[in-house]
Amino acid sequence: MNLREAFRVAATAIAANRLRAGLTVLGVVIGVMSVVLLVAVGNGAREEVTAGVEGLGSNLLLVVPGSLDFGAAPSRSRFTLDDVEELERAVRGDGDVAANVTSGEFVRSADGESFTSILGVTAGYNAVTSRPVERGEEFRQTDVVTGRRVAIVGAEAATGLFPGRDPIGRTVTIAGLRFRVVGVLERQGATLGVSRDTEVLVPITAAQRLFGTRRVDTIVVSAPSTDVLPTLSRRVEQVFAERFEPGTFSVLTQDQILGVLGDVLDTLTLVLAAIAGISLLVGGVGVSNIMLVSVQERTREIGLRKALGARTRDVTLQFLLEAVVLCGIGGVVGIALGIGLSAVATALSPLPAVVTGWSVALAFGVSVTVGVVFGVFPARRAGRLDPVTALRYE
């Protein structure tokens, strides 16, 4: 029996029991669909994180509290404005320094109210982090020194707090204190479903008084070019090594941040794929079980085929191909459903689901492999039947 004939016989046997075949491949369909969908979600998260880090600006160094190694515990910031000033003196002429402190607060205006992120920033923060002001003005150094109560609002915050009105010159109330709006940021969009356009910026000294703290959460250093980054990074590390104990701070480039976050997302994607793989395993067990039932039901047919000259390998190939075809059909249906659900997730969720060619090929390849692995035992059992015993089987 050639391969084409074996496929034809396998297809005929499957078509003769459509309902049973459909129920058999259901586990494979669910498993493949889950693999495609969950890997797409993982890929979407990676792209969102990459876009968010790249959106911070170019040629940046970030100084953050604690260690950003995978699995490291969060660390409370011990940075202050004195550290920022010391760093500015150390890198003057080779880089620009900005810093921020963040907290969530209610922001109120005469026309609206919202709970959003309040960023206390230093002068020049917008230029360093590539967040230009679309209308109005940026903070001046005197605003930071005096702790002046002025604010720059995101594009979405401006629309929500001052619908149909120009926010410049108007006031907002943050945690009971009034701030005058002096600028509106350019629209930035969302990162991982969180809109940056709802943020409100105030001078860092005013924010520290508002939050009742002296801390600085993140320090950003902008280099004039990529070539300067290694030298600048060593200088920044030297400054902080003299002021803090090892392990209490990290100096990271954007590539290093993406590397750490990439490791986290790779692990997450692997875990999600493993969970989906359990469904495939269950589906494979179902295929093996049904194929064993099929072998038992068709024992006399197998005996007749062998009596007419069919070889052991012919019968084995026939039943193995039935299992592969079943899983292949389940793989195709599962891929189609996975792609469809990914599109639905992208439309309804703030986090996009990105389907890649390799994930589709992997899902289909795994489904066929499941057919081979779980179809071998029933196929070998069918091929080894004695024709005389099989013909006498009731």
C-alpha cells in the first residue's frame, strides 16, 4: 500500500465516524488554539514593553533603586535631590540629567475629576525623556527651586478636566492644593494598556511636599550619542557607588532594560505555552484511546486485509495516518480559532495579541507530533494482529 492509498483509506475511515472523530479532535483543537492565543498574547506584551521603553527617548541611562535582575525583590528608593545634583555636576558637559517621583492622586477641576498618576519632575525632564509640550511652556529651574504650584497636563487629561476649553492658565486641585496649568503635553498613547496621556506633571519639589517625602524614584541621564553611553555609565556608577551600598541601585541602558524584561516575558510565554500544552496532552490521550477502540472494532477488517496480502507495516501505516490526520485536522481548526480569538482580544483588550508565523508553524507541528506519538501504540497493535485470530474475532 503506497502513502497516497493509505491516506485515502484513513480519510474514508474518519469520514465513516464523523461525530466520534469530531469529539476526538476537540482536545487537540483546544490545545492548539490555546498555544496560538497565549503565545500571541506574550508576543503582544513584548512589543508593548519594547515600544514603551523605546518611547522614553534615545541614548538613555536609567538609575533605579535596587536590582533589576529577574526575580529580584522590589526596593524602596533612597535617592534624593542631593544625589541628582551630585550627578549633574559629575556628568556636566557629557549628558543631561532629569529625575521624577510618582504617586497616584485625585485631580479635580471645575468641570471634571479623575484619579491619575502625578509625576514630580525636574526642569528639562521633557527634553530628556522626549515628552515635548504641545502648547504652553515647560517648567523652569526657578519653578523647581521655589516649589511653584504649576502643572503640565497630558492630552487626555486636558480633555477630561477641561472639556471644550483651553486648560492653559486654569487651575486644578491635587490632593487639596491648587495648581495652575501652564502646558499641555503632546499625545503619547498607551503602554501595556496604561495611557500616558492622563498623567499630570508638576515640579518635583512641589510633588515631594504634596506626597510628604524627600525621595526620588528614577534618575534619567541622556547621552549625546550611543558611543558615549559606556563611558557615561561607568561615571554614573562611580558617583552612586560612593554614596550607596552595592545592590541598592542599578544603572541600566535601554537595551539592558529590554533584556531583563524580555527574560520575564519569555518565562511568562513559556509558562502559558506549557499550560496550553497540557490541553494538547489530554487531546493526545483521547486520540490514543479512540484509536484503540477503532482497532478493536475493526479487528475482522484487519484480519481480512492481512489475509488478502496486506503486510504488517501497511496496517500499521494506515492506523498511524488516521491518528495523524485526526490531529492535523484538529491543528488546522485550532489555528484558525486561535487567530480569530487573537483578533478579538486585540479589538477588545488594551493589550494586543500578535500572531507570528513561527507560533502557527509550531502549533501545527506539535499537533501532528501528538498524532504520531499517541498513534504509534494503537497502530503497532493493529499491525501485529494475527490474521487467523482476527478473522475469528466476534
